[in-house]
Amino acid sequence: MSTGHHEASWRLPESDPSYRSTDIAYLQRLAQTAERGHLDSIFFADGPALFRDVGRRPSGTLEPTVVLAAIAAVTSRIGLIATASTTYNDPYNLARRFASVDHISGGRAGWNIVTTAHLEAARNFGRDDLPSHRSRYERAAEFIDVALKLWDSWEDDVEIGDKEAGVWGDPARIHPPEHVGEHFRVAGALTTPRSPQAYPLLVQAGSSDDGKDLAARYAEAVFTAQQTLDDALAFATDLKRRAVEWGRDPAGLLVLPGIVPVIGATEAEARAKEEELDRLIRPEYARAQLAKTLRVDPDDLPLDRELPADLPSEDEIEGAKSRYTLIVELARRERLTVRQLIGRLGGGRGHRTFSGTAEQVADAIQEWWDAGAADGFNIMPAVLPSGLEDFVDQVVPVLVDRGLFRREYTGTTLRDHYGLARPAHPHDRTGGRDIGRVATTTSTTHQGAHA
Amino acid sequence: MSTGHHEASWRLPESDPSYRSTDIAYLQRLAQTAERGHLDSIFFADGPALFRDVGRRPSGTLEPTVVLAAIAAVTSRIGLIATASTTYNDPYNLARRFASVDHISGGRAGWNIVTTAHLEAARNFGRDDLPSHRSRYERAAEFIDVALKLWDSWEDDVEIGDKEAGVWGDPARIHPPEHVGEHFRVAGALTTPRSPQAYPLLVQAGSSDDGKDLAARYAEAVFTAQQTLDDALAFATDLKRRAVEWGRDPAGLLVLPGIVPVIGATEAEARAKEEELDRLIRPEYARAQLAKTLRVDPDDLPLDRELPADLPSEDEIEGAKSRYTLIVELARRERLTVRQLIGRLGGGRGHRTFSGTAEQVADAIQEWWDAGAADGFNIMPAVLPSGLEDFVDQVVPVLVDRGLFRREYTGTTLRDHYGLARPAHPHDRTGGRDIGRVATTTSTTHQGAHA
């Protein structure tokens, strides 16, 4: 919902609740605001199913790759990250679409790779059951392997363009994948020449054991929900260790925890904003959704009691395992009642919420950055567009003054912004272009599909 | 290839053969030229496989739905038609993407429905063989049925937007398809609210018996390759008769033959342009492709002889049946040598080629229009961008003066341009909005994937 990441944001006087997520002019303006702040990218969560109760809050989203193409046309630098599922797509179609967005945007595309842990999605694609967590991740790994082969199916210099001889390109520089695997058989080359970034930045957000292994193997950026500095540090350390085990340089994998800032002129004003938002959550809806995530009956979750003691273990969960564990641990650690837990989840949905002045938000960001718990942050304003405008106009200048964030864009592609090199083609011995690392990185999400 | 519909267009001095089809700024300018001429739409052919020999001519295309989204952002009226395959997509994903493009463009989306008759495509999606012609068309019909259910899964007025009560929408106005069929099971509603046009204009181009039945049942516009007025008239008459058999008003189905205009200041100049283009075709490539279409060995097609007498019958062809028949009939009717046939196909690929002055091109269009052989035309310039500019600047004014074409856009959606009503929702008793028919309709194609 594009009125903000807090589920009640649409009920504020400032919000226009009318189909914000399908209003392309509104989405384009959000992207332009993020670009004005020199943020690295905008990011769209997504899932191929109508998850939400339309009674509860603004519903209705557009398919994000076409949204990014429309945003690319009115921006020039901001990175463009779309979520797409490896479980409910074919590699040929999806690799082609992301390569196309990378061409259209001049090298600004990113793909947030998800396996889609929702029964509702499975039932839109001919299945009665959610595929098992393990099988979804096995398919995801093979999907990415195939996509990489497709993105490398053209060398960078296929074109010869000899009009005189009537020879346009060199067929020897085309390399059809001829992939035969467990989940996919894909014979031919992509229709699309190798793109400005070679392929989209690979992003991942799963925090389960399988998810972390997938990220360690392939991802260049990882979005993660972490409530405490210690948890965030442990997560980043674990992920980078796993990347080393896969033979990778851990500097090529950026960890980006989410933060839900609520910014006020004073700390008291920010807190009052947050309290107003929490007051506007309708607990009966939120409780039903919590009950679904926890696989219990809503009646087993009285609003003013803590969570019941006898919840299923993570191993029994086939859906979003890491999200399940995060919620249960948050509730147990802080001994939250169901009502308090709902307030926390309705605001940040498991992400760190922080209310304060612009200076205080900058402090909160710097604290994690200095501790090595984050390579950057996924900024998820509680209310949009005002929360993004506040961040860009008030917090970014503080970070820039402290030398923690760029004053201007120094590159043109999304990998440039993240300080990552363009992947070399396997047949190219000159290697990829390497550029310096930027001080910190920041993205913004404005479509939360993880309910 | 976006240097024009003639396969040798890229070899002309005016052409830039460097990845024109992946240069979004170039494609956006073509669309703006078409919009300047008040054409109904632009149209992208497509197939999920690299069909072409990259040695032969410029290759490499982008996925067209994302291209259209990027074009939508820099245009306001021109319709945006993309080809997509029912054989190699899932209905949920594709319905959602077209609904999204319709939202993004303010109601300008069209879907050219194809079943994709290429073994190369099958092999990119885990198949060893091309599915049979019949089974592809059965799947296509069910695919469209599911897509229509998904596009009607939201009523037009789901939103309530009651901030006070905290109720955003009315769940009773959401209608999950719960579709269970031969090829698909799709349970849930689309993520995307009903779009400005309700759903994209449905376009079809198959001219086989199965193809014509599919068009008669669902299509609102049909692209067709017809060489003679008599053939075009017979085709249009047959198609409209079939539409009546499906219980439809034949006025809701527009037949748009392709025309490949080569425009010169004099007739001699136009003919010289066409001859220059034909001279630039490399016959060895073209012969290999012709041999593949005809399912014979290239050595059985000497360049200066007519086609062999013993070709397979259309019934034995599982690929593009109607195209096969068109080629064979064209060669037999005009007793063309293989070399002459290659010249015709390299220019218009089975479509009517017409060289002459702007007045003569307008005459050629008017002749078919007056005879009732066309409801409009698919303009396929031999050379781009100059051929489109010539058409817009020289032919359109003649058609406008003759009262055959609009002077300004009178509507905002693609259906408005075609004189078709917005489809009513099945639960809406007030019916669709009806608008007057325009005098004639014209589209332009600029990416030929049918080789």
C-alpha cells in the first residue's frame, strides 16, 4: 500500500486512500523524490495473489516490472528493484523481462528474488498446496543458474554491423544455454542482447537457513528485518561467513536492514505521530492475520494476553519461516501482549521502527553502520509521501554532513550506486569494471506485500 | 527489427543498425511520431525465442509489455499493443501485467494473442516438441476465459475509503474466479483493480481455421496478411460471419490488413527505393528460412526456379499454418521464382507491399476501405523511422482531407480510438459506455518477429 508502511497510514487526514498503488503518476513522484535524495534505489515488494482483506486497508497493486519501466522513463539515476517469484515464473520469460528493464533504464534494474510462501499464490497457478520450503529453494537456485546462463547467452560485442557485406552480427558470440536440470530445460539464447549491467542486481530477503544460503550463494544485496543491533550484527556476520564458504568475496554482498522512521520536529511530536498511527489499527483484522501466520485460531489470541506457550516450531512451518520466528521471538523477548505485538507489526511488520527527530534518525542509522551491522538501510517510511520527503529533506543532509552518504550520484547504474562491479562475461578475459565503494547505501520501499 | 519491416532496411545509408530494437529512446520517438499522426496504436510482434540468425540482420528485442510501459510514460493518446503467448505464459501473471499496463497508460493497452508456432520457443520452456496446432488453440481459448474472469474479479467500485470507520473496500465486490478447467486452475482474484478499459483490447492474428474461430469468438481487432482485395474481402466476410455464429455483433470485430508502404515523391522514386531494398536481401539466408517454413531442404529450392510441386499440405503443418498457405499460394498464383518470392517475403513477409506517391498510397488504402475489405490498416513501413514519418506527414493529411481519418483524437483510450465500448462488468446492469465509430483506423507495427 503506497500510503506508507504503517498499515493504518491510509486513515490519516493527509492520505489519499484511493488506489494509490495503481496511480503511476504518484509512484513516479515517489521515485523522483527518492532520486532527489540520491538514494540508491526504490524497491517494490510483490506477490502473485490478492493477500489482503480489502476491507482492512487499501489493496490493489500493479505488476512491478512494468511499473519500473514507466518510472525509468521519468528518472535517470535511481535504481529500480522489483520482486518476482521463482516459484511462479519461467526463467526464460523473467530473465528476458529483467534484461529488458535493465536496457530501458540504462542499467538500473534489480531483482528481489523470492520463492513466495503463500498458499493463495499456489492456488493461482494450478496447485492445491504450497510447495515445500526446501523444494522452493532448490527450484530458486536452479532458476537463478538458468537466468545467469540466459543473461550471458549474448557476449557484449555480438554486433558487427557490416552493411556492405550484409552481415549484422557474429553468431559465434551467441551461447545458447542448452540447460537440462531438475526443474527446467531451456535450450535457446535470450532474445535480448546483454544489458548495461549484464544482468539485474540480485537481491534476496529470505532469512531462514535455506534463504540465507541462497543469498550467500547468489545475492549482491540482502534486505532483512532486524529489531536489535546485536541481531543485525549476528545476521550480517553469519551471511558473510556463508558467502565466503561459497567462495565469494563478502564485500560483494551488502546487508540492508529495514528501518521504519517516524520523523518529527521534536521527539515528542514523532512519538505522538507513531501513537496516532497505532491507535488507528483495527485489532480484529490484525489479530486474524497474526493467527494465520502463527497457524493458530484467532480465539486463541486474547488481545491483552501474551502469545500462548504452545506454538508450532519453525520446522513445522512451510511458509515464511524466518518471519514466523521473528514475530514469536519479538513477542517473547519483550513480553508483549497480542495488542502490543499487533502495534509493532502494523507499523514495521517486523522491521525496526524508530521515532524521533531527523538528527535522532541519523544517529540510529549511524549506530548500526558504525557497528558493522549494516552496509546500508532499506528506508520504509510509516507514511507516504510525507515520510519519504522528510527523510530526503531532513535526514539525508545530516548523513551527508557526517560523511556517511553521497552528496551527488557518482555513477549511473544501480551497481555503481552500491559500489559493485559490472559482471564480466565468462568469455571475456578483461574482467569487470571495478569502482570504489560508497560510504553507505540507502533504499526505499513503497509497496509492502509482506503482510 | 526496428530499422523497418523490410529485412534489408538496416543496410540502407540512413539506418543505424546498432541495436535499434533495444534503444528505448528510439522506440519512444517512433511512438511519438505515430501519436503526432493520430494513429490508433503501435504494435509489437513478439516471440519468446531468438528466431533470427544474427548474421542476417539486426537481432535482439526487448519484452514488449515493459517497452509499452516505458512508452506510456512519454505519450498520452496512442494505443499500445503487445504480443504475448498463451502457450508460454500463465494466465494470472499475464492478465495482471496487461491490467497493469492499462492502468499505467490510462486505458491504452492491447493484447495481441498468439499461440507461438515455433519449436525454438517450445524448447525454451521444457518441451521437446511444438504442441499441436489444435491443442495450442484449445489452451488459448481457456487462457482467455481465465483472463476475462481475472479482469472481472474486481468490480469497478470496490473502494469505499471510509477513514473514520477504518473500512477501505467492500470484499463483496471482489469475485475470485475459482476456475477449474482442462489447462488451468486459478482460484483467486487479481491483485489489480479493474483497469480504465476493464481489460486490454483483444487482438488476434491467426488466419488458420482454428485461428479465425478464436478471433471470431474473442477478438476485437484482427491483424491479417492479405495480398489482394478479393482475398481481403473474403477473409473479412468469413470472419464476421463466424463472429455472428458466436453470437457477437460483427461491428465489434475490426479487420486490419497489413500494408507495407514505400513512399516516394514520384512513383518512379518509390519503385527505385523498393528495388534497392530487394537488391540488398542476401538470398542464401532468406532461402534457408523459406525452406524451414516449407519443411523442405534448401537445396530443393533453386533460386531461379518455381517452388517444387510436391510440398506438404497445410494439414501436415503444425506451425504457422495460414502463413505457410499464404506463401505457397502467392508463389503459385503469380508463378514466382524462389528469388522473386524471397523479394516479396523479405519486404512484406506476406503482407501487401505498395510503392508509390503519398496520393497513391492513400488511394490503395481507400480502395480496400471503400470495398469493405478493411476496417483499418496495419501500417508496416519498409524503412524506419523515415517510412513512418513519410506516412504521418504525407499520407495521413490526404486521408484526413478525404474524410477517411480523424483530424484529432476524439477519445483517450484505445477502445475509444477503435470506436468500441468499454466492456461492462458482469455485475453491472448499467451497461458499457458506447461511443461513435471513427471513420477508419490505422496502426503501425515496428517490430517484426514473424520471420
